[in-house]
Amino acid sequence: MHGSAARCGATHAACPVVIVPGGRSRRWGVSVMRAHVGDRLVLGDDRIGVVIGVPSEDGTPPYIVKWLKDGHIAMVTPDQYSRIVPGMWPVSSDGKAEGTPPGGPR
């Protein structure tokens, strides 16, 4: 084995991916997605929704999301390619967080 797979002691596919600030990823540990009402759920490059409900007390999925493109409301369990953008961060049309939110980082 080589690279990150050797560091985590498992096959490459078995190593959890953790997204760190700046969009880089490292294969170690486990990252749990958590959201709050008002955050944005971004799927791919063009599917953006506002989290309007979080049934679990700890902020873990599934989430009730209102999609910005068509206003459809659905209960969503995000996949590993999804990301949560805190509600106070501005989001570009391609779903990426931009700049610094009012009042600094959350």
C-alpha cells in the first residue's frame, strides 16, 4: 500500500474522507455532517437548498430542505459528495462559499 491508504492501515476505499477548510481532504477519522435551520445544503455544482428542518437534536441527517431552483420541499439524507454551508456565509451561483460571513466565522 502507499499514500493515505498506508497511513490509515486499510484499503484506500475503507479510509473515511474528512473535508477540511479550503476544500482539501484527508483520509483519517470520521466526519459527521451537522446542520442548523437556515444553513444551505449543496449537492454537486447546481443543486442548492435551504435547510428548513432538522428532526434530530444533534443536527445529523436527514434534513428537511427547500430547493432554491423549484421550491420543492423534501426530506434529504445527503451523500458523501454533499456539503453544508452555514446560513450566514454567502454562496455563489455554483454553490461554493464566498468570502467571510458577517461577524466572522461561525
